[in-house]
Amino acid sequence: MEHSIDTPFTRPRQWQQRGELINLLGHSLFVVDEKPASSATERPTVLMIHGFPTSSWDWQPIWETLSDKYRLIAVDMLGFGFSDKPDNKLYSIHLQADLVEALIEARQLKQFHVLAHDYGDTVAQELLARQLEGSGSGEWLSCCFLNGGLFPETHHALLTQKLLLSPIGWLLNKLSGFSQFRRNFSAVFGPESKPTQEDLNDFWWLININNGKHLFHNLITYMRDRIEHRERWVSALQASTVPLALINGSVDPISGAHMVARYQDLNCRLDYLAELAEIGHYPQVESPDQVAQHYQRFLASL
């Protein structure tokens, strides 16, 4: 029996109450922007960019730890979470980067750190390239990448992802449901850090809100973007003047230890490296304490 998405899930709704919808380039995007309540002085800002197919709620497990010291800003990108989910095929990485820069301008961010994951890694690579060109919004103080397909040649896509990208992607998307999501999503987690049933229910609800599941085969086109713009986005890592870090779940079948090895082989800038031996594709969900600890060490080292 297919899972119902009509249940009023408490945790995502609590997250929703912490943010707001703002208009950026003609789209309504969900943004959570919180400053440390205990500090009267301005604290450093961390801009968080989530992955596919989830949302800014991915950052909730590490949010409370980091929010004591930093102003945290997270956005649901177009087509994700509580943001607008227009039914079109224009979900390019460049569009998502434009929307993130519109957020930077709207919140008047002058200097900030960037923390990215998965799809968000690719958006961050485009934004980093703009920083190096001198055309980017604001000044990046650092960038930390969690697991993601930084290099198309080492991105081991799931069969489902490949099929979604194919001409029959729309049909697969139409026929698939919660059971397929549960199987595929759980497969990229570490053996001892699988998502709970509650986690799976909440992620699925967030994907489906605003009729979002119908977009999977359009959102997945970022895999083509990675191939088309590989030279630009890899060069941004190699030539970066911004300090860069990797916090990587090593047993991730998509972008685990093999991605880190490729990163080092290509002589990309690397100021901090943490390899989490038993963790998979969602380190901030699977091992939030380790991720928060390593990320704060990286920031302290700057």
C-alpha cells in the first residue's frame, strides 16, 4: 500500500514556521534566516545550500549547534521543499545560482561562509566561479562541500537517476511512489546510519508538498549541466582564492571516498578534509555531531 502524504508531519511544519516565503526573481522561495539570540554583536554568516531531492530541512540536525555562534541562512531552491515548484524544464544550475545571488542581495550579505551538499555543491561551484571572475554577489569567506558530484566522471548515479534523465523519465516519475523512494534513498546512507521511518516520512512529505514529485525528471537535468560545464566548475576548485573544505561520508556509493580521491588527484584547493568512515551520502543527517564539530574546526582554522 502506498504511503499517504496527507498526515500533518510535525517536524517539517515546525521548520516551516521558522522561515518565510520571499519573492526572488519572480519566484516565491522559502528562507530560514536566524541570528544567535544570545549575542548582541554581529556574528559570522553561514549560507547553506541543500541537495537533491530534499530541501533546507536537511540542515535541521546541525542547525541548533551552529546557531549559537553563527547567523544561519538556508533556502529551499526552486522546485524543492516549501518553495515554488513550477512545472517546466528550466531548472538549470545557473538559474538556481541566480536565485541564490538574489537572496544574497535581498539580505544584503556582505561577507559570509558557504556550506553546501549534493545538488547544492554544483550550485556552489557555479557561484564560486563567479566569485573568481569578480562578478559574484558578496564576498565568500570560505566554502565547505559535503558529499556531492563535484566531478561528473566520479558521480556514480543510481539507476533510478539515470532513468529519470532518459526519455522515459516522465513515465518512471509518474509510476514511482513511496516504496521506491524509501529503497533508493536508504541505499545511499551508511549501514549503521539509515534514515528512520519518521525521517523517510518527513522527507517524502516535503518532496510532495506543492505537488513537487512531478518535477523529478526536470530537476535531474542538473546531471547534464555537470557534464556541459565541467571545465568551468572544476577550474573554480583548482584556482579558488577562497578556502575550501570537504566533509565526506566515505561509504556513500554516489560520491564517497572515490570522489575525495579524484578531488586530490586534480589538485583542487583543499584547506580542510574530514573523511567519515562509516557515513554515507547525507553526513549532516547521519552524523550531525561529527559534521558540526568538523565544520566549526574548519571555520576556526581560518
